Amino acid sequence: MLEQVHEGASLTVAIQSAPVTLRPAVQSITFQALRRGFWVHEVLNQYLQKTPPGLTKYLLWAAIALIPEKDREPMYTTHTLVNEAVNATYLDKNMSYAKGLVNAILRRILRSPDIYKDISEDDNPSYPAWWLEKLKRSYPSEYQEIIRCSREKPPLIIRLNQRQLNTPEKIQSYHESLRAAEIGFVPLTTVANRQLVNTLHITKPVPVNQIPGFFDGSCSVQDAGAQLAAHLLAPSPKSRVLDACAAPGGKSAHLLELFDIQLDALEIDPLRAKRIEENFSRLSLSGGRVLVGDASDPKAWHKGELYDAILADVPCSASGIVRRHPDITYLRQEADIKNLQITQRKILTALWALLKPGGKLLYVTCSVFPEEGELQARWWLNSVSDAVRLDAPGQLLPSMDHDGFFYALFEKSKTH
């Protein structure tokens, strides 16, 4: 996995080559290795005169990343870590020479009492220099906290399906089912001073197949910051709503759970569009239609009737969700930001033409870069004469409760 990501493949794609039964473990180890990757490379630079070739380098990368973090519970005992890393050298003939090297390096690092003092993780975050410079320039007081959050495992947040759990008694019964499964939770009632409804923070994350009622549609996994979208758009009953760039369908489903609307969920990728249909089916939702098409080019899929509300969750750098996708900082290039800006503007321009006068458009990214957030919102206000900016949170920086998002809400003036 690490080799494929290092060569430019998305981890989402690379993980498909792992056997299904091993994917959770492979993903867990790979995520840890990517989150600590720049620190690991500095460790290797100081403990080895020459980085070993091929798979041995990636084996050491993964193993060193699993060394217990400072003041943290280890993922594996040190004995298990060294033993399994050495055993792994037997799995490929090109690594057979390396068992002594792997054993010696790991034991030497583990014996070092000052490893975190000599090589600080805070001084070696897993970000390219251009990314760090953007964060420092944009958030001089907050950038260190943004980096710290990206090293943490993300919170597991679920929202209850209000079409199914629609009475206090049903909600209480669901809470009891979580307790019976020994799944701890705390209600999460607000994000950015905005009210959330039936949102629970699972205190110790578990696989979704262990969450009671998940496959029956009782709940969905969705970051608390992402849950703001439906509440901010808040379409009126019987409205026609478009969710552009909708896959995997979490925001579309949330809208259908909360509001009696007719919703079109648009997705350019046919395979990802199927994910939306699967989510609608799992949650037993009606009123939603899945369309395959390009949000920046409506001619092929739009039939002429305008929308009352549009959710524009546009493609972006994903710089606000690094802890969920730690491969992003290895794959993203600085030039990508300008290209994404252009795409975002094309989509905004195309969708605005599909909005009724008096209708609302919610612009959303999961980015922390102002070029994709506040600067885009200001550009839009300067570009069109019939846009009125309404109250919305703007930039949400990653925290222990939610990922990083940007929200800007616009109304189309009736007077033009």
C-alpha cells in the first residue's frame, strides 16, 4: 500500500488489492504509517547511512510508524512489532537479506529513551513544505492545532435516521441498544454554534457492522461538520432540491430524512452514483432521484425546470479531512489548488443558472485553504449581481469533534 501511494496511487484505490478480510488491518497500519511518514523518514535518515531499496524501505516505514507514540498506548507490543516485522522479510525473496537489518534498526530505535526528544514529531509533520506555508500564512495562531488534529484518529459520529427513529421512545430505545452492545456515546448538539439533531459521538470507534441497526437504516456515519449542510440549506416543504457532486450520498440522505422534498442527487461517476442509490435504499428514503452527469455542464442532464435550493459540495483539495485520508498530503500538488479553483468556479456558474429567483445555493468544500473557501465566496459576490450572501459559518477548522469545512450560503435575488 505504501509503495503504491508513494508512486501516486490513491489509498482508496490501492486498498482494493488487499484481501477483503485483511483490509481493516491493512488500512489501520497504512493510515498510521502515512500520518507519521515524514517523522519516520527523518528517523531513518538518522539511524541508517543509506535507505534500503524496494520493499524493505516500506516495511521499515510501516514498522517504525507503529512504534508507540509519546504518551500513547501502543498499537502492538514491542516484542510483537519486532517479531512480525522480521517475519515479514520472509514473505518476499527480495527482502530475505534484510531480516538482520530490520531487527537491528527496530531494536536500536526502541532502546533509545530520547527518540521523541531527538526527533520531534511536532517538527516533522506529514505535510509538504508548500502546504505548511499555506497553513502558517492563513492561520498563524491555529495552524499547529490543525496539524495536531491531522495526526489523530478521526471521531466516529453517527446521525439517527429521523424517518425511522421519529419519536422520543424510539430514540431512547436505540440508545439502549448501543448500551447493550457496550458502545459508549455522547450526544453532540452543536457545531459552530449551530444546532444538530440526534447526532451521537461514539466514544470508542467500532466497525460499522458492529453499530446496532446500521444495515437496517437506523443510522448513518457522517462527520458532525458535514451534518451542517442539510440544516443550513433548510429547504421548504415540496421544494425541488439539487445535490450536485453528491456521492456517496450522506448529505442527500440527510436532506431527505429532515425535509419533505423532491431531490436530485447528481454524480459524475456512475460507480459512485450507485453508492447513493444504495444509501437511499438502506435508509428506506423516498423522494430522491439519482442522476449521472457533470455539474459544470448541465445540458446533458438538466431538463429545464429550475431548483428551489442547490447544494454545491464541489471538488476540492480535501485539506480539511487529512486525518480521514492521510494519503492526501502525499498525492496533492500545489498546482492542483489553482486547477480546483477553476473547476469550482465553473460549477458555481453552471448551477446558479439552474436556481430559481429567491432560491438558495449552499457552497461547500472540505478544505481549509482560503483559495477554495472565503476567497471563492468573495469572488462569486463580485462576479454576479443577483447573489446575496446569507448567514453561514464560513470556515470550520478541524477539531476533535469535526473535520474542516467551508460553508457559504447565497440567495438569488428576485429583483433582477
